[in-house]
Amino acid sequence: MVHLPMAFSPNIQSHMVLQPPPLLIGPVVVDPPVLQAPMAGYTNYAFRQVVREFGGAGLLATEMIAARSAMWLETHRGEHPDRLWGVRDEARPLAVQMWDNDPDNLAKVGKRLAKDFQVSVVDLNFGCPVRQVTEKAQSGSWLLRDPERVGVIVKRVVDACDGVPVTAKIRLGCADSCRTAVEVAQRIEEAGAACLTVHGRVASQFFSGRADWEAIAEVKRRVSRMPIVGNGDIDSAETAVACLREYGVDGVMIARESLSRPWIFAQVAALLRGEPKPPDPSMDEQRELVLHHYDLVCKRFGVDRGTLLMRKFACSYAQGLPGAREFRGRVSRVLTHEEFLDVMRTSFPSRAAAAD
């Protein structure tokens, strides 16, 4: 949770809000300066379609791809990572995030993304805290202990992308005893990156504790040209606006909250325009949204695989709703299309349940 100043109570008034300028990432105009975070296992093509239908996100991002795996697939099978499905024809602006610790791999994949896929932004992940990426592959947030190497990687990718903006995402450091965010940010800026997103936790925290937005603000103060986007614990439209106003960042990135409320971007955008915040969809409308999302997933992956994949999305949508525990228990076990529809019909919270 981010502490909200008094002016940003839940009853926020439109005349109090900040109306920030668009975020410029090289030639890419991000307006409003509200970004959808890349999240492995979630921000696939179907999810991005849902976010676009609500509107309000200035820049969307794919799930992160592994550069090493992408190189292997292209070399041995002539294929691209499944996570890039739909990217060529998708609306812009769109960012693709990748990770590795090898500058050559990242440069080659970055060039392909820039020239072949013509993405708007190539993003480098230096923030992922999961062990498969850090300890096993010495990538993601592992690299924060070596600011010089981060700078070398960014410079190689910037050169390879030849004008397509390169951005990066970091955490505050590997642990509280190793907070390197300022030095890493300065090396990233020197290497020519067009923007940096800072998540306000160290890697050892994963997602526990509270995001340190004062530390994000300190990174902003210590760079001279590069825009800084803040990320962490943005759980409402009011919180997003408060962070933009109070911490001097150039944009905000919303992650986990958008999985249960993909309309949050539209709510933030309305507040930034000085308009009343649109209400959350009704329970009936949210049920229809889940079914719509399910249809998009099945069209992409087929009904059998789509049903299994949709279980986690359905659980996310139910977060905080009345009867969520029962619903999650049932939907997490469905195996067929018929079972999924039955659970949605009988267990997804209704307007009447919400009123109770």
C-alpha cells in the first residue's frame, strides 16, 4: 500500500488532480503516462485486448521473453517465442520485455524485435526476483549487483535497436544491504536508455512489505534526462494519481491490481483529465467480462488449453468479491468448457451477493 496524502482520499475531487504531460519514450508518446506492467503468465494477447477495450493505458507490454530461448527457437526451429503471438498485428504503442545476461543475445533479439516485429519499445528486465531467472540464470535482479554490466548490456541493445527506444525495469537492489538503484539508473541513462521503471522493493522482498516510493523519488532526483516511471502497490486510481503528484515521477506502472480490475487504467485516465472516476462494472458486467476474456483465451489456445489457462485469470477477477473463496475453490479445479461455464453461472458473485 502507498500512503495517500490528505488531498487524495477515496473521495478525491477532480479539481485536485494533476494533469501531467504525456510521457515521451524517445519518439513514442505515452498518453496518459500510465503503463501496463509486463507480467509473466498473465499479460498475453487476450489480456492486452481486454485492457485496450477499457482504454486508459498509455503503453501496454507483453510477457517477458527469454532472449536465449528466443535465439534457440529461431536457430533450430525457425520459430519465435509463443509469447510474441499477435505482436506483429497488434495496435501500437506496444513494448516487448526480454531478459538474459548476455549482451550479444539481447542485442540480437532486440534488433529482431525492433526491425522485424517493429515494436514501439524494447524493454530490458533487471528486476525479476524469481530464482529461475536470478540464481539459475544470473539474470533479472541478479544483475543489479553489477551496475557496470547493466550499462554494457543496455548500450549494446540501444546500438542494435538503431533508433527504436530501449527502456529498462529495475528494483531498488538485490537486498536492503545491496541497494544499487541509483548507480544502476545512472549507468542505464549513460548507456542511452529512453526511460526507466523502478519497482519500489528490493529483490529479496519479492512482493512482501510495502513499496518504498521515497526511494523511487530519489532515483528520479539522481538522473538528469531519463524519464522515471514508478511501480509498486498501486491499488487504486487515487493511489496512481497520488504517486504521480507526490513523488515527481514521469509515469506510473500498474501491475497486479490490473489482473482483478483491468478497468483501473480508464479510471486513472479519467482522474488525470479532471473527470469523475468511472464506477467499477457491476457484478453482472464483471461476470460477462470474465466470459469475454475466456472466449478470447480459447480462440487463441483452443478450448481445452484455454480452459486450464483461464482458471488463474478467473481467480484474479474474483479477488475481493463476496463469495470469492468458494468461487476460487471451484474454478481452480475445472477441466472442461462445460464445467467452467457452470461454475461461472452458479458461483461467480452476483449483484445480490454484493448487496448482502
